[in-house]
Amino acid sequence: MSLPQQPLALSIALPTAPHVRETGLLGLAIACLIITVWATSLALLMAWTTAEQHLSWTILAVFWQAFLYTGLFITAHDAMHRAVFPRHPQINHFIGAFALLIYGLFSYKYLLKAHWQHHDHPASPLDPDFHDGKHKNGFAWYFYFVKRYWSWWRLLGLIVVYHAMHQLLHVPEYNLRWFWVVPSLLSSVQLFYFGTFVPHREPATGYWNSFRAQSTYRPWLLSFLACYHFGYHLEHHEQPHVPWWRLPAIAQQGKALQ
């Protein structure tokens, strides 16, 4: 798979950056853990024969699975920055491509190119994640955002997978709807709100840094549950090679230097 080149400054910094050296196998282990927990949870929920009888547990399971779906995308996002396994780019990109495939049949190559456009031109007309100047409120921006990444072929593929799991694996449609379809949709809202809308919407006083990004500082657990520490968005744009699980430490270091 031919992948677009990363900015020269980043490619030079990656081999020597201390955060990259410290990541080692830990980044790969965390990525594999997220994928494994997602797959195990999905398999158990698909086989939950009494799901319709436990509405409260069903709702809890939906949000749990949505959180794991978000973890898949965050893993792929880190791979785009060579933060999953920086010493072995091929393995790093394979993990990212696999995470996006099981997340929703997304093309890693396409999203990789689009994501670097976002980093090169944040919150501008050249940013594929940004609104078009008209759809500025949260709801309109979200649907515009989804439209930019919409694919009829991907939708057809998801329909085929849905019916294959139902017809061939005999997974109840109730389970498919609530534990496969709904969590992925909720995850897209979570990723958009915490990863695009909140950090990149224009403040009342205007953008104040070249990244056109702002961070939202929350307690560690709340930050993790919100969107895998993606609220530390300014830190991410300043140091894109840092994996998601190190962002709180980077934020603390920044505060200590102020």
C-alpha cells in the first residue's frame, strides 16, 4: 500500500524524539489490547440471547461498545502519526489500516491523506474536517463532516456484512442494530464533538495560535472517557508524534514550564 509522505519536519523528528523512543512495544500492546477488547466484547454481545429482556443493560452495553469503537479510530489516528509502533512503519500502518477496516470499512490511505491535510491547514477551507463557512453550528457541521467522508460503496459493504452476520452466523437483528450499528454511529458523534468541533471551533475572541486549536483540560478519568484524552488537542497539534495515552503527561509538562 503506497502511503503519502509525512511532512519532512515530522519524519526527521520521529526517530530521535524521546516520546517515540519511550513508546517501544507499549504503543503496539495498547493498540492490540483495544482491538482485542473490542472484538471480544462484540462477539459476546452478538451472542447475547437475552439482550431484548434487559433494556438497562442493553443501553449500558451500547455506550460501552461505542467507547471501544472510538478506541479503534483513535488507534488508527495514532498510526497515521506513526505513534503506534514507530520503529516499524509497516506494522504501524497495518495496525492502523486494520483498525479502520473493522471500525467501518474505511480506507486508511484516503483518511491518512485527509488527516495530514487537516494538520497542514487546520480550521481553514483546505481542512477536510472543517465546516464550509455556512454549517458552523454543531449539528450542521457534523452532517457536513460526515458527508465529506461518505461512500456509497462503503455503505453497500456494511449492508453486506450486516446481512452476512444475520443470515450466515444467525446473529439476531436486535443485537446487530444495538451493538454493531448504533455504537459505530455514536462513536462518530463522540469523535466529531471532542476531536473536531470543540477543539477547532473559532473562539469568540478569534484563533490565537497557528494550529487554530484549543485544549479542554479535564480530570484524567473524565478525559479518558470523553475521547481517549483527545481534549488535549493543542498538545496533539504541537507534538503529533505523541500517542494518545501520553497526552496528559505532555499537558502537565507544558503547565509546569509556564
